Amino acid sequence: MRAWYAFRYWLTVYARTWRGTIVISFANPMLFLLGIGLGLGHLVDHGHSTTLGGVSYTAFFAPGLLAASAMQTGFIEGGGRVANAAGAVGAYRTAVTTPLEPSEIMAGHLLFIAFRVLTSSAVFVAVMALFGVGTGWWVLAALPAALLTGLAFGAPAAAWAVGVRSIAKTQTLYRFVLMPMYLFSGTFFALSQLPSGIRLVASALPLSQGVALCRSLTLGTASAQTVAARAGYLLALVVVGIVVARITYRRRLHA
């Protein structure tokens, strides 16, 4: 499969900068869990633990942040990086002069996005384990859930970003769509604390599904039905993103 060559290109590029991303992937969850999970969590645990299902705030917050971090990684890699690659002097312009088809260029880049989400999430899960978050081996089940969450944003973002002419548009989308979603998807507080109308909308957000999936798996409270429903929701977004990306990549790279 020639998409492997496109994937290897992105791995080669990443090999030059991976040390910096590993530091960020480790330091960010460590600082968040220390500052918010243990700091603010100490106050929450003494007055509002019942709203969190009886678990500590750190145990509640960590898997939500895992899903939110996967979303951010998926969007940054599938949004900004794809928009840059599709630009006038981007990597895609060189790739189209080779025997690679637009669909193979797309597939190779999506493989790299999956790689980035998986590796950054694996580091996050390791930090969670250091803090004792999770019920036994259940915490490992949150890793594929985080991967699915990241791809649910990365694939649609790539399908859209390949046609973007200005990188500023990806920054605008991140600021006005992803950041509000980050705040109102159950990452920091239970959705049950929201007014009923807002709660209904918030619970339908993709990140809310990813947060709930990662949290239920980490805490060992997941059921087969809820896992199937939430994973199916996220998988549908991945499939739609890939289908649309095949069209948008062909249009942009053959233009």
C-alpha cells in the first residue's frame, strides 16, 4: 500500500521534533493533575463528591482531560498541519508529483494522525497510572477510546482543512468551536450540573461522548450497551471524515 510511504514521510519529519512533543505530552497532564486534580480537587472532594458519582475529583477529571487532549491533538494534526501541507509550498504539492494518489496521501497522513493521538494518549495514561487513577487494568481500555476520540476530530478536520486557503481559519475554528466544547463537555464538571436544555445539547457533542467513554472505562463503570453506543457515535464521525476527505483531497490536489 503506497499510503505507507506518505506515513513514513510524516514519521521522518516527526523524528526531528519528537523530543519536544514527548516533554509536552508528559508535562501537561502532570501539571494539570497536580494543579487542578489534586489542588482544586481537594476542595471539591470535601463538599461535592456526590455529584461526581462518589469518586475523587482527580479520578473524575483525569479521563475527561485524556479525551480532551486527544481531541486537541487530533484537530491540531488534522487541521493546522493539513492546511499547511496543502498550501502552495506544502508537502502535498511535492507528493502529487509522485505516483501517489490523493487518496493515498490522505490515508498516509491519517495514519500519522492516529499515531500521534495514540502515542500522546499512551503517555497521558501512564501519567494517570502514576496518580493511581483507574480501576486496575480498566485504565488501559481508555487508550483505544482516546484514539477513537482523537480520530473523530482529526479525520473531519483533515477533510475540511485540505481545502482551506488560510491557516487563520483553523485557528478561528479552534478558538470558537473546540475551546467551548472543551469547557462544556463534562471534562471539568458533571453534565448533570448544567440546566436541562443546555445539558441536552452538551451531551450530544462529540467530545462529551469521548469523555464519557474514557471515564466509564477508566473507572470500570462501563456497560456493553453504553460503550457500543458511544464508540459507534465516534466511529461514525471517523468514517464520515474519511469519506469526505477522499473527495476534498482529490479536488484540492488535482486543482
